[in-house]
Amino acid sequence: MKAVLLTGHGGPEMLQLGEAPDPVAGPGEVVVDIHAASINAADYKVRLGSGGSRNLKFPYILGRDFSGVVSALGPDVTDFKIGDAVFGVTDQGIEGCYAEKLAIRAAIIAKKPGGLGHAEAAALGLTSLTALWAIEDTAKVQRGETILIHGGAGGVAGFAIQLSKYLGAIVLTTASANNHDYVKSLGADRAIDYNMQDFSQVVVDCDVVFDTVGGKVQVRSYDVLKPGGRLVWIAAGPAGFQPSRKDVQVLRPNVARDRAHLERMLVLYQKGAVWPPNIVRYKLADAAEAHRVSESRHLQGKLVLVVR
């Protein structure tokens, strides 16, 4: 099969289109012919070798969420048949979606409805899973609460804006000025231009902060929480940073892979409560260029590799 191969840690030029062995479905697995694969911020971080990604065996195939069609069934798989359109997110610590085929546990994928395109399903995979775990399961956002969501134009944050608004929260978000119309179209009640204003000087008494940016943004986020508030983060603060307050909860969602959360997203989608983000499509061969855009951290919505 064709695949984008990470040949070593470094810049986008380390991504090369090449050949890899076709995967085989083991017990409880299916092989999916991938039609679209999403690009996440975690991908370029793995490419650079940050965090715990320095022990990879090269060539390595990146990619955590996908949409495609089942082409083979392993032993003991009874809930899918060949030809089913499916989407999902790979198990934690496992990647491989920048390719024409993927073997994955059947238990953690879901059937894709006909009204949702492959690119859109791939774009919603990890973003919706992460936002659902963060907003509903971890923060437990309630109607009438105020939530500040950092980096609102991004994929996870954009879904979190829609979900929080659906749950009845008052939604504030940070975004550059040219993304204000976009984040307000998602449901944000107020957008703060992080280039012009320090959010910690203009926001007070939040029940929840959802931090998708990290670094110094997380440090300042403590200042806007009311006593007993919740800071939920998926991007880390500065190395060695210790929380500046003891009267708030600091929570990190465990973004477990399961079919239930994918199907929860589909229910929300079918209700019109959430919808796919803005999508920029790239050919599989152009993954390096897509990484350059992703690494700039100024995109709106999601980048998707169209594989078929």
C-alpha cells in the first residue's frame, strides 16, 4: 500500500510518500481502506520527536483518525461486514492513518452515516472524542455556567464551543481577530483577540477553562476562575509549573477510545447541535506541506489528507 513514511525526526521534509506492507486483520480487528485521514497537532509533535515519541522505529506512519470502508474482517468480528463505511480513532500509542489501509480493533470504531462525508468524519474523529471527554465527562459543564475555551478556531476547541453552547453554557473564547466571525458562528458568545488583549485582564469568574494551547496561557488561566472552578487541559503548562491556586480543580481528560463517544458525536450531529469544522484538503503526497500549515498553529478548523 501507499503510505506517508516518517523517515526520522525533524522537519516536514522527513515525510516521504512510499510503500508499506498491507496490514492484516487480527482477532477482533478489521482492515479499513482509508478514504480520508485527519491531521492533528500531535502529529507534528511526534515528527519533531517531542514528548515520549523518541523511541519510534522508522519508517513510521503517523495519523490517529480516519474514515474509510471495511475491506477485511479478522476472527470474531460480527458487528461489521465488508463494505461498511466506518470512522474512528486509533488506540492511544498507536498510529498509522496516513496510508491506504489500516488494521484496527472493531470495538473502537463506528459506522459512518451516509450523510457525513469521509473528510468530515475524519475531521470529527479525534476532535469530537477529545472535546466530549473534556467538556461532558471531565468538566461536566452545566447550563448557565461560563466557560473560557482557548484557541477557539482549532478543531478540538471549535467542537468544544459547539458542545458547550448546546449544553447551555455561556461561551468565551480566544482567537485572532480574523477568526472571530468563525468562532461566533460556532456559538461563542464572546471572542477575545489574544494579539490585542490579555484575556486574564478582561475575563473573570469563569466556572470552567478549557485549555487547548498550554504554556503561559495555562499559567494565566488560573486568574480567571472563580473559587471551585475547573481548569481542564489537553496542552501542558510550562515545564516545572505548579498550579498557583489551591481552590480550583485541575483536570486532564482521559481521552479513551471507544465507540460510545463516536456514536454520541453522531447523535449530536444528527440533532444539528454540532457540525464538521472548516476543512482544508490535501493529497496524501502533500502531507509535508500540510504539516507546515499545522505547525504554524494559525489554521481555522482542520486539515485532512484525502487518500482515495
